[in-house]
Amino acid sequence: MTTKMWGGRFHEAAAASVEEYTQSESFDRALYREDIAGSKAHATMLGACGVISTDEAAELVRGLDQVLAEIESGAFVWKRELEDVHMNIERRLTEIVGPVGGKLHTARSRNDQVALDFRLHVSARLDVWRGELARLAGVLADRAEEHKETLLPGCTHMQAAQPVSLAQHLLAYAQMFRRDHERLGDCLKRVRVSPLGAAALAGTTHPIDPAQVAASVGFPATFANSMDAVSDRDFALEALFCASVIMMHLSRLCEELILWANPNFGYVKLPDAYSTGSSIMPQKKNPDVCELMRGKTGRVYGALTSLLTIMKGLPMTYNRDMQEDKEPFFDADKTVFASVSIMADMLKALEFLPANMRRALDRGFLNATELADYLAAKGLPFREAHHATGAAVALAEKKSVRLEDLSLEELRGFSALVEQDVFGVLEHEAAVRRRALAGGTGPGPVAAQLANLRAWLAELD
């Protein structure tokens, strides 16, 4: 029987089923880099504070470096009976450096140790997400630059509403992913708080320097309350909330690409590398990547709900329930990283079909608002202008023609304010040009949006 490092007061071994049920080594070994980094910082600090000698601290760091090398070379033997990543590493460290290995845990508990490991891991992964989000925003900016002159129907209620530029449409998603990037940056302020020194829950009697450990691992802050430090998982919940919003934004984009790829829309041609075929219908080209990404959004939502449920009934301070905090994040991390990365690559390869978008503009009377605004600008109260335009649309629909195909005489039948210049107003390009306010779909505002996005991306480099 392997002797537990905490087993001094126990006389019987745990049941085999309990060993398996309670172990976390099978998944928390993913935190080995963070565990070793935190332990090296802790050992160095213990030496600097005189809790152990500087020679002992140096020996611990040397041993931890050897453990790291063994893990990364594949030579390290993980032992399920040692329960978790921390005990596996500490046991091997003690084998390497001898009894001094037992001093590493001075002034530390697994409670503050695991909290630091997890914070380090979340911090590193959020930085990776931010990098991929910036890349995705850059791809959207590039595609928008290509399509500043391309027009398509903008929709509300999934019904054709007004003409917009494709650039404006793509930049709307770029704004979403920019906010996601910024949201993660704000989240990181609360992730990068070192809990080491909180020990089990009440702090420690040893004269240590938590700020030194925090600085060593790159965290700008230390815990404010030892009980909160070991039981706080807000940082992981906030990260999973951010992950959920990212996936929601991706899912919205996927939904539009799925619709646009349908031949009834025909706005885009999906790249072969990001599509699949049908097992029975040879002509099919299915948007399976987008569909899976849309589906995986629920998986990430589930991770957030899982951790919220784990935390909702826990009293102070650390409870073993919190062992279940890592797998939801690990799974969400895998999904978010892959999804953002694949979306960036897919958008690069996506082919837009402006001619089909242009044909769609001629269906659905997208210039009706232009006629209403035209009449309002000539002094007709907007509600009356709206009613007159609705009547004009009804006539055009009855005749199966476009609004601009009605004659001047027919249009004047709805308002004597209509003059020959109305036909220039009804042109789709003119409708887009007139949206010149900041943030609008006009050429000027779109150019300003692009410039602003490019400047933001340049600041990140």
C-alpha cells in the first residue's frame, strides 16, 4: 500500500473504488507546468524569508526542474494512488532531493497551491484566446476591406430590411470579437491574483512573503482574505462566462454563414476544406463545421452551468466539490480555442458572391424607407410618409415590380411632394451613401470603423 502524505491518522487504506472515485491525477496532471512554476516560486521565497536555507531552496528548485524535464520527456511515471498532480510531483521531488523535499510544503496547503495552479493555467489560456480573437478580428477587417462596395440586404426579424455594405456586416462581428478580447483582458485582472500564503484557510504562522511569489509567477496582486483566497472560483466562472459569450458570437456568425450558403440565398460559397458531403445525395455541400460550432456553443454553456452549480451551495472554505472545477474549464478551453482558430481560417478561404447579393437587393422593397425619409424631408409628417410609402409598396407588389419601377405619376398618386429626383433617392447605392453618421453603413463610417479596428490591432502587436 502506498502511504498517503496525509495518512498519519488513518489505520485503514481507502477502498479501491474510493481511490478511483476521488483521484484527479488523470486530468489535473495538465497543470504540471503551473504546479512546478508555483512550487519553484514558493521554494525560492521560503529561502529568501529564512524559513528554509537558501541552499535548501536551491536544491528544491533543482529537483523541480528535473521533475519538469522528466514529465516533458515522457519518463515521469504518474501514479493514480497519489491522487493528484501535486502529490505526484512532490513524491518524485523527494525521491530526487531526499528529505529536503518534505520542506517544500512548509507554509502551504494544497488548497492555496491548487488555487494558484488553476489561476496560472486560466491566465495562460485566456491570453491564447485573446491572440486568436485578435487574429479573427484581423481576418474580418481584411475581408471587409475587400467588400466595401459590395451591397446586400440587411435584415431585421430575418426579413430583408435595408441595403447595407458587406463590409459593415462583417465589421459588426469584428466589434463582437473585439469586445470579447477586451472582456478577457478585464477578466484577467481578477484571475491574476495570487492565493499562495492563504494556506489551508487561515493563513500561516511562518514569516513568508506572498507578494514575492506573486511577482515570481507574473501576478500583480495577492489575496485580500485567506478564506476567500482558497474558496474563490469566480475567476474560473468569469472565464467560462467569457467563453460562453465568445461561442455565442461565433454561433451567430455560423448561423448566418449556414443561411448564406443555402442556394436560396447563395451569398457565399463554402470552401471544400470546411464542408462535407452527403452519404446519399451527391450534389450536397454541407456546412458541417458551422453546424458543429453552433452545437458546441451549448457544450461551453454547460461548462459554465456546471461550475455555477458546483459552487452554489458551498460553505467556507475549500470543499472537495471544487475538484470538479477543472474539467469544465479544460473542455471549454479546447472548444473555444479550436472554434475561434477554425473560424478565422474558414473566413479567409470563404468566397463571397456579390452578384447574388445584388440580385437579392431587388427583392423585398429594401428602398421603402428611402421613400418615406424622402417625403419626411420634404415636410410630410413621418407617419403620413410611412403610410404613403406602404401604399406605394402595395401597388408595386400587386404589379410584381420594384418600387423604383413605378412611374412618377403613380408615385405622385401617393403624395404630390414626389418629384423626378425620387428615382435617384431609391437607388441602393444612394441609400447606403446617405447613412453617413458615425457607425453607419455609409462609405465614410465604414472606412472610419476599419481605421479604428486596424489601430486597435496595431496596439496589440
